[in-house]
Amino acid sequence: MREIDELANVDDPVWPELQQALAASAVPVRVLPADPAESRRTLLQLQVTARSVLGSLTVNTGGLVLDDGWVRVFGGGSSANGGVPSLAQVNRFPDAFDPAWHPATGLVVGQDVLGGVFALNGHDPAAAGRPGAPGQLTYFAPDTLAWEGLTIGHSAWVSWLLSGGLEQFYEGPRWPGWRAEAAALANSQGIAVYPFPWSKEAHADLAGTTRRPVPMREVLGVAADFARQLGPADPGFLGEL
């Protein structure tokens, strides 16, 4: 076990470099203020240092809100604009540090407003029904109800987000006017789509669907329930909100 000061107060933190990347981002990004106590609790359980992007986001930010609210990247937690939970809250970390505790299937690190979930694979992704190698990003796609491998780690994923990778990645699951709808949401909300994003009707004409803001937990809950009924497999844990 490394103590919190060993993790947070390092000689060569990545935060100055990350600040430059955030300032030069190809997409709109808001850096949320962190809850100091929660961010330190989270970093202690993660046992990663501020030399990593994961550790730096945890100790220096409450999370990131990208593309006018379409994607949220979790960090140390913030109460701003309806609140973004910390990595600890999303992943059900124990209240007190437990060296024996690890996320069962992987670490949820981000979500999008349609119920898409970005997660870092755990030590045995195949057993969890997820593609890719340990430590690589996977994405639960709400339009297919399945996990997809992204073949990159957390640091490369954040760089990809800031470099404009979202535009091509979400080319299909977006409609005219999506930006205004996402921007109007509180950080605790997502967008409920009907017919559902995985339906034949939504695939044929997403712009013709009915959409409304709802709590994010509702979006995730509906996607998880239908994935168990209709998808290729139980998606497992998608994050606690």
C-alpha cells in the first residue's frame, strides 16, 4: 500500500501536460472542480499516482464534460450542475481503503448520454464477457447492447477524446440538433430515446425518434435490462449512479 501523499505529491505530475491538452482540445470540454476529500479517497483505493492521467484526473478534477455534455469522464467527483460522481462512487469503492478490493469486472471511467459506458478491463476480461486485453478500454454500445474493444489504455483514450475522436465514433448515433439537447442536460441526466437506440426503427431513422431528458441511472437501467433479454450477453456492471 502507498499512502495518499506518495500518490498525489509526486515530483513529475502529468497535470501540467494534461492542462495544456485540455486547453488545446479539439472538442468543447469543461473541467469540473473536484471534491478534495472524495478525490483523495478515490486515489488511495486506485493506488495510482498523479504521474498517470487516471491519477491526475482523479486528484485534480471532479471529472470532464466533453462535446457539450455528450460524454462524461469520471475523476474525483463534483457537485457542479447536477453532479458527476467520483470514480469511487461509480465503481462502488469501499468506504475505507481495502487492499484486497478490486473492481470485479473492470473500472467504469466514462459514460455518454445515451447509456454508452467506457470501462477499463480487469485482469480477466474474457471471464467478464468483454473483448480486449487487461487494462484496455471497452465500450458498451447502447445501439447494439454489446461490449466493443477499443484496444487502447486510459491515457490514450483521454488523448483520443480530446483530439476529436468522438466525431467519427458517434457518427451513427447522433441526429441533427443533438448538441443542443446534450447541452441542456444536467450532468446527472441522460437522453431516453424511443424507439430504443437498438431498435430497427432507431437504426433506420434516429432523427425521427422521440427523446427526453431522464436521470442517467434510468438510461443505464433500461439498456442493461434489454441487454439481458435481447443482447448477446448480460453486460454486467455498468456503473452506480
